[in-house]
Amino acid sequence: MWISRILMESFGDQRDRDICLGKGLNVIYGPNESGKTTTMEFVRNTLIPTRRQLYPERSKSDSGRIYAVEGGKESIIEFGSKDQPLPDYIKGMDPDFYRNIFAMNQKGLDEIGPLASNEIRSRFLTIPGGESIPAVIESIDEGIKSTLGSIARSPSTVNNIQAEEDEIHRSIDALKAEADQYHILAEKRDQLTSELSSIAESNKDATENNRMYEKVESVRPMYESLRSLKARRSELSSRADVTQQDREEYERLKTDFNNKTYAQSKLEDERDMLFDKVSPSVESKARSNIADIRDILSRRHEYKQQSAQQPASGRKNAPVIPLVFVALAILSLVIPGLGMTAKAVIVALCLAVGAASYFLLKPNQDDAPDDTREAYVRDLMALLEEIGVRHTSVDADLERLETIDSTIRALDSMKDRYTAMQLDTLSAEKEMISLLSRFGGEEGYQESLNAMAEKEALDQKIDSLKASIRSLGFDPDETLPQLSRIDVDDVRSSEINRELGSLKISMKNALDTEKLDRLMDEEASLASRMNDALREGAVLMLSSHIIDSACTDIYENVHPDVVKETDRLLHLMTSGKYNLNTDPRSKDISIISEDGPKGPKQWSTGLRAEVLLSLKLAIAKEMGESKVPIILDDVLLPFDRERKRGACRALSELSQDMQILMFTCDDSIPEICRDIEGATVIDIS
């Protein structure tokens, strides 16, 4: 399969980009930010989609297609479509493996992990079964080391058996020599035993005293603790005990007192609410004038009736009208331009009308101000001043007096209840005080409770401590005996005991023929084990020689196809300086030069890129059957100019079998590839 055309309708920042490709080596060139990576990522995600969030950021509007040719027939692969017309050799490939082998950028090229896996090594880089050779060689070397040893004194089966044989030989020689010395050892033992008995007899009393002294001193801290506990128990004895009946009575009285205190508090809150309506000072003055307050309130209905019968305001103003006409008569006398006759007529007319209106509008005796109503108001004002309430209006004043009167009535009705409640609360408090007085008050009651709990705990500790003292053979109610340590010189005794121990062993060994026979048997057994170990070591060394010769022959004559292709590409890139090391004894990927093998840690940056690129391209060719297009993104950046020429030659050779798309921002690459026959250079800048 090869890609003939890339059409990106919308992907990242690219819109309607159309790129036509050749069947062999294609160099897609452009500077940074020209869309190379976006185009490469479009191809990679269209062929082998990945869920990883990579550049550029994905969008629901992404769309486009790839035109692929397989067997002369062109097919269209849509971006994002789940049902793609992909051939079996690429369908379902792991995205990460695809990006490390078939579609590499610089990071993917430098990733050596997939190449070091057992699957890749056994499938492509060694002969069948060759991947196990290093483990087999290591196992044989380890067997030789553990059996024969790398040096004369290193831990191994042969060296360990030899050391055991040497020790047994020494033991046999010692047993033979000790048999002649038995009677001398017995005489020495008797002398030491006698001396030890003499020392023990002289130190008997001192030893017994010191033993008892140690015992007394070990129990002394327990006596001190017992004394301290008893002293504290005695201090608490002065506290009166609180009986269960006392506790129940206390709880009952406490609850009763709290309930009555709460009820009294609620009644006081009600009284305070009444005093919020009438202050105590006003309430006190109002009580002194309560009869007058209630009298005023009882006459309020009569006052309101009189107010409703008050005369119209126009009749009160009747005397004003005649005065108006008198004023007009006077005014006409001073008006200029009027003749005396006219003035006289006007004056006469005004005086006549004024006199008539006076008599017509003169108030009757029945319309006179109501002295009774005014007297009511005067009484109200005087009462307000007496009780200290500021006047606002008659109606408001009467409402205020009504509130004062109702508050006084409510306070009077509450007085008896409050007095009774106070007496009940005092009675409950007195009962509780009477109970607590036996304990010295509330605090003393609580202290007595605490003291009882502490006494119980102390009694338990005292009993436990006494039991421990008795178990050690002492009476806790008696004082400890007074003893002092006596110094005893036991240095000589220790020396004698050590000598006796050694003599006992020597004497037993001198007459122990069973041990001698056992040592002889062990000597024969060790000789047999030594022969077996030497035979096993010889087999392992022969196996090592055979495997080494076989690996050399395989290394020189057998090369898998991937190794051959890698050698060909690496030979082109390095102008014949290096070849891949296919020795099955090597654990790591390495190369061969005239200076010998070089492992990955000895590669320069450029050489590493050449080796990995050659190896991955060879694996891609083998795995993809030369049908999967290779995509490369600036993988030649670590190369110098000479290495770039070699790499381009190798890629050109490889592109005769499979399509290669090489994206680059390096302007030297297009320049090199334009001179290569069959290479297609595409400038997307």
C-alpha cells in the first residue's frame, strides 16, 4: 500500500490542504509552524487512531481523507471513520508501537524500549531459540562459580568441602593426642573441685545474705507505693460518703429547684413585658391616682357625645360680618372722585346692612361653649401632669390611660402568683441547701463523690499490691528487714568453673572413640562429595566451551533477515564503518566496528540515531511486509551533513520496496534529496 494523496479539509490550523505524493521517497519540507507536524499527525491518526491527546488539539469539525493505492486499486480512508478499508497487516495495530516503529518523530526514534523486548529480539534479531542463549550462558557461568569457585578461597562447593575435610583432619589428630593426657587431666580436675568447694563454704553466709538483700531491694519500691496509697486513702477518710439515697434525693431536689427557678424566670419575663408598656415610675404615680384615672375613663363616653354636638363654625364667626360692612363705609369716605352725596348713600347703605347682619347672625344662648366638656379636658390635663405623662391629644391621652389602667390590673393579678412562686422556689432551694449542708455545700458534695470514686480505686490498687508482695514471700503489713550487701570475691570461683568446663570436654574427647569413628566416617563421605563436585564442575566447563564455540560459529555464519537489512542500511549510513552485532551471547543491542563491539552507552548521539533508525526501518519492513508507508518527522536532525547524506541514500534504497514520507524543517535535506533519483520533494511553506 502507498499513499497517493492527502486531503485535509479541517485539522488543527490547516484548511483545505491537498498534497500529492510519489510512490517512493517523499520529502515534505517546510519551516517551523508551516503545518508539517499537523499533516503528519493527520496521516497517523487516520491510519492508526489514538486516544492520547496530542498536538494539534482535536476538534469535532476535523475532517479529511487519505487516498491509498493497493494492487493498482485506489481506496479512500476517511479521518475519524470507524469502518476503514485498511489491509489486515495494518488494521488493529497498537498505536504506541505504530508510532515507535512505522511513524517516528525524534522522541519515538530514541525510544529503545520496544527493541529490547524479548518479543522483538526473539522474532527479528536472533536465530530461533537464540534469545535464550545469554540466560543459558549466565546459568552455566553461575554453576561453575558456585561449584568450583572463581578463585581458591571464594565460596563454592569444592572449597567448602575442602575446608570441612581440613577441619576433620585437625579434630582426628587432636583426639589421638588427648587420649594420652587423660590421667593428667583427671588429677587437675580433682584439685580444682576441692579448691572450689573450700571457696563456696567460706562464702556461704555472705552469698545467702546477698541473695536476700537483692530480694528485699527488688520489693522495696512496692512497699513505698503501698505506703503512698495508704496515706492517700487515709486523707480521703475524712470525707463523708454519699449514699445512693443521697444521690437520688439530690437529683430530685436539683430538678425541682431548676424547674421552679425556670417558672419564676418566665413570670418575671411576663412582668418585664408589662413594664415595657408602663415604666415603673409612671406605674407608681398612677397607682396613687388610680381612682382619678378610672373616673376620667368612665366619663370618656359623655365627652365623646358632647364633641359630636359641637355648633357649626360659621355661627361662631357671625360678629365678623357687621365689622366688614363698617370697614367698607369708612373706606368709601376716602375714595377720591366720589361726590359727597354718593359717599353719604354708600355709608348709609353699608351701616344698614351691617346692623341687619349683626342682629340676624347673633348667636343664641343655646350655642354657648360647653363648660362641662372644657372641664373634662382640664381634669385630663391635670391628671396627666400628676402622673408624669406628656400630653399629645385627648384621644391618644385616653388610650394611654387605658393602657396604664389595664397594666396595673394585670400586675395586681400577677402579684399573688409571683409571691407564691417565690415562696416555692425558696422552699426548694432551702431543701437542697439542707441536704448539701452535710457535705459542706455544692462543691463539697461533688468533692465527696470524687473522693468515693478515688477511694474505691485506691482500695483495688492496695489489694493488688499486697497480693504481689505476698507472692514474693513477704508480709505487706510488716516492715522489710534491714540488710546490707557483703562483698564476695568470686573471681577465682569463675576461673575455676571455666577451667573445669574445659577439662570436662577434654577428658570426654580423650576417651570418646565413638567421636573418632564418626569423624572417620565423615572424612570418607566428604571425599565422595568432593569427587561428585569435581565431576559436575568438569561437565559445566565443557558445556561452556561447547556453547562458546557454537555461538561463534552462529555469529559468523547465520543472520536473520532483519539483521541483514539493518546491516545494509547501517552500512549505507555510516559508509561501511559499522555493522549490527548478532552474537547471541550479547544481552544488549550492540554494533561491531574495527575497534570491536560497542554497546548503547558507548554510542554518540548521531551514531545512536543511525543505529536505531536502521534497526527500526528494518523491523518495519519485515513486520509490514514492505507494504506499510513509513512516516518520519525530523529524525535526521541529530545527524551531521555527512551522516544526512548517508541516511538519505539508505532511505532512497529502502523506498524502492516501500513508500517513505519524511517531514523536515532542515533545508539541507531537500537539497540532498533533489540529487537522488526517484525522490519527490514537496515544499509546503
